[in-house]
Amino acid sequence: MRPTEIDSRQYDAQLADKANQLRGLFEHHNMPPLELYPSASLHYRMRAEFRVWHDGEDLYHIMFDSQTREKYRVNHFPPASQLINDVMGDLLELLKPNDTLRRKLYQIDYLSTLSGEILVTLVYHKPLDEEWQQEAQKLRDILRNKYCLDLVGRSRKQMVLLERDHVIEALNINGRTYQFKQIENSFTQPNAQVNCKMIEWALDATRNLNGDLLELYCGLGNFTLPLAQNFEKVLATEISKASVEAANYNAKLNHIDNVTVIRISSEEFTEALQGKRQFRRLEGIQLEDFDCQTVLVDPPRAGLDPDTCELVSHYPNILYISCNPQTLLDNLDILGQTHEVTRFALFDQFPYTHHAECGVVLRKRA
């Protein structure tokens, strides 16, 4: 089924099927009852990207069929936020008569927020000159009469900012609003409403735990900052320089002062803890000052590598957020030898697809 053809009346049934498939996948593990966190049935994605098709005077978004690879026109995109859908149409109508802005334009990326801000990236097969920038500023100013919007231009080895490369998201977590700087072309949780449910679930799962928190793959601080209230100190690691800068910016933005973010990979952090290597990036940070009794991991689809899996197995409490149930299952084969799964959740970040975002809580066996 193409994303443009989703039938929201089928949402409950597809979620039930996904939950049953997940239970079946983990049936050989002693899992607790599955907790279900549904999505909105429409307009749930805060990010979208489309190729652009030029057909004479016409200009429109396209996508490619996942089975046939044939292109098809996209006038409306039900999975995307209403804000993205509104901007899509207005933007193209302004681009069509503007030869400077439409020539060799081949992709448009949208990053929207619950706070009402949106960032649009125009991607080209040509260098972007001063004339392009002048026309882009005129376009942005017109769109700003209606939207809280900014534009970014990209081409090979070139990025042109008109004002800023980010949006400020606002998430309501248990009645408190957290603000997050989300950077263009960096990872953000795609389904903001479900993301709020994930954070609230993680807060509940870590309530009344002792010691400090270690977080691997912290990104821009999505979990880090709200969870800081449950711990005396938080030590968070992230490999992306832009994400580390955003996480530190977000900590200040939300007046949170018990979080330390270091730019280091999980593999390098493991080597540092084991004393195998020293890193200049850790200068001034005394790892022994942290009493981390809980570890939070939110790895990429490949899951935890064997050394990181071995590292986290030494912590009494493990919070594992997974975007790939199969690699989670593989990691549980190892972690299940030392820990027991006490909570198991499905967060439907990706409705109408086979993708499943999961969360498990593991407690060390006596």
C-alpha cells in the first residue's frame, strides 16, 4: 500500500496485527505483557522528503512505489503533519514560475514541529549563487506571512543558510514543556506524539532508581533531558558533533545542569572504561565520579555490538529502546543471561508499516 493511499479506518487492525507479530517473535523469551502505545492514524510524521519532478510548466512531488519502483505523483501526504501538507502546496505554486529556484531542483525535505515551526530544505544539482539566495529570501518572506518557516539550500558540497538550520520543538512531557533544537539533516524522532509517550514510559520505568544514569547514543538529548529529573547525574555519549552541540544547547535551554555530554562512540567509551585507551575528548571528565547504576541505549538498526552488549550487561538496570525488533532479539539472547525483562512495550512510530519501535526494561538477576 502506498503511503498516499492509507485508510485510517484500518489503523486499529494493523496495530493489533503488528502487536501479535511482535509477541510471536519474542515467544521463546519470558516476556511480560506487551504494553501498547498507538499513534494518531493520520498526520503523525514530522519529517518527510520527496523527489521533485519537472513536467513542462508543471512541478510536483513524487515518490517511488516500493514494489515496482515506478514513480507516482504526491499532491497530499496523509502520514505527514498537517503543517507539511499545507506548506507543500503553497511552496510548489511559488516555485513553478521562478526559473532561478526551480531549475535543477531535484528534492525537497520538510522538518516540522508540534510547536508550529517548519524548516524546508531545497536540494539541487547545481551550485547555488547569489541570485539563488536573493530569490530564496523573497520566497521565504512570502511564506512567512503564513508560516513560521525557514529555508535551507543544498547542493554538492554546499549548504546555504538564509537564517538558521534548525527548528525549536516543544514537547509536553507529563505536564512540563521541554524545548529541543532540532537540526536540519540530523536524526529526530519522526512521530512526535508517540515520542512523548516513549519519554513518559521511560520516566515511569526509571522512577525511584538509585545512582546515576549512563546513556549511549543520546542524540540531541531527547531522552537525556527529561530523564535527568530521576537521577542525581547523567553521563551521555554521542558520536555526532552536531548532535552533541544540540544536546548541550538543549540542556541550557531547559535549565538542566546535571547532564554531561561527551562526543565519543559507544565502542570508544567501552575502551575508555576498560582502560584500554585514553581520549583527549575525555579530558576534564572523571568517569569514576559517576555512580551509574542504570544504562539507557537507543542504538541504530544494527543494535548493540558485542563489546557494548558486554558493557551494558554489568549495569543493574538497562533501558533499551529499539527500532529493530530482530536485533533487539539478538541482543536479548546475550543480556537475558544476566538480566530479566520486566517491561516490554511497542510504540507505533511507523503506522501501516512492518516497522516496530520497542522498549524493554531489564533488571539484573539476583
